Amino acid sequence: MEVRMAKAADAVEVREQIRGYALRLPGAAEEFPWGESVVKVNKKVFVFLGAEDDGRPPRVTLKLKDPEAHAHALTAPGAEPAGYGLGNAGWVTVPLTERGAPPAELLCDWVEESYRVIAPKRLIAELDGG
């Protein structure tokens, strides 16, 4: 039981790293529709972080349009196309507590890709330093 709790604690820490990274992107803001944390840019969600205490393991859901990144994300243990038809548009849900879950650095790369799909060009230019 202690190993599982430590693993869940690690997943919560990874979730917070992802959240912090997402909120540092230009124009990003956190909101709590449906009782779960999402990060938006230009009023559009680019990452779902779930609810902290909904009884489900920590997970993230992102939009990955790049075929290689999308395929790679789906190879993560327990990963699946997002529900509610979002999977058809490139959204992938990645659990953070599975053994072999992607590291925070890779997840942050995917958050940035999701951001780039959703954000307006002026904010992408700002992110790129232009």
C-alpha cells in the first residue's frame, strides 16, 4: 500500500509540474468548469488536468495533432483517445500513475504542442520570442 501511495504522490507532483508549465505559457489561464481544472488560451481549453479529489487517478488530456506525438502518447500505459468524441479530434488522455507513465518533461512538451494547436498566432510568436 505504501508503494501505491508514493506513486500517487509522485503523479500529483507531475500533475503540478504540468499545471505550472501550462500556466507559464503566454495568455494561459486556469478555470474549473465541470469541477475539474483546465488550462485555456483565448477561451479555449488546451489541457484538461482533472479534479484533484474526484477519486480517479491523476491524468492529463491534451490535443496532439502531430501524428508522431499522437501515436507516441497512445503508447503510454493506460493512454486512450479522450471521451465525449474528443478523441476523434486528436485529444488523448494519459494517466499519470501507471508504471512507465511518461516523464513530466515529455508531458510538458505535449502540453506545448496542444497549446500551439489552440493558441492564436500572435501568442505562438510571443512564445517563440518574436
